[in-house]
Amino acid sequence: MQSSTNSEEFYSKLKAQLYETSSWPTAYLFKFIVTSEQHKIDKIESIFDNMGAVITSTPSKKGTYMSISINVVMQSPETVIGKYQLVASQVEGVISL
């Protein structure tokens, strides 16, 4: 229960920051780090399908992890948060930056 409260607080603060720092709609850069398992990379990419996203993947030095950058036009802070929550719920062990 505590982690749920922390998540809600985090997303609430993020939403406020996004409203303060950007005019919407705007291009937004998502960054994720996952282990270099192709199914995890594919899942993240599929979440952003049909959105006109520019996706760049960069392996770590040893190839153990993959950094995924996704630049896409988002309509509002709520849609940004929705994508972060969707990725977190569908990709085990993902780190959102």
C-alpha cells in the first residue's frame, strides 16, 4: 500500500511540473532502461505504436541493458503519465527516467 501512495504522490508532482514547464500539446522525450531482453524492448515499442514516435535504442557497454529513448508529441501531462504507468505495468523491471 505504501508504494501505491508513493507512486500517486510522484505522478501528482510530475503532472504539476509538466504543466508548469510546457505548453500542450508538446514533443516529449520518454527514457527507459530495461535488460536487453527483446520481448521487453518490443513491448515498450508497441506501447508507442501508431503515434509517430521516434524511437532510439542504445545498448549498455556490456550489452546487459538497453536504453530506449522515445520522442513523441503528447497531448497533455495526463497522457504522459498514462504512458509511464502503462509501461510500468506491462514491462517487468523497467526503469523510467
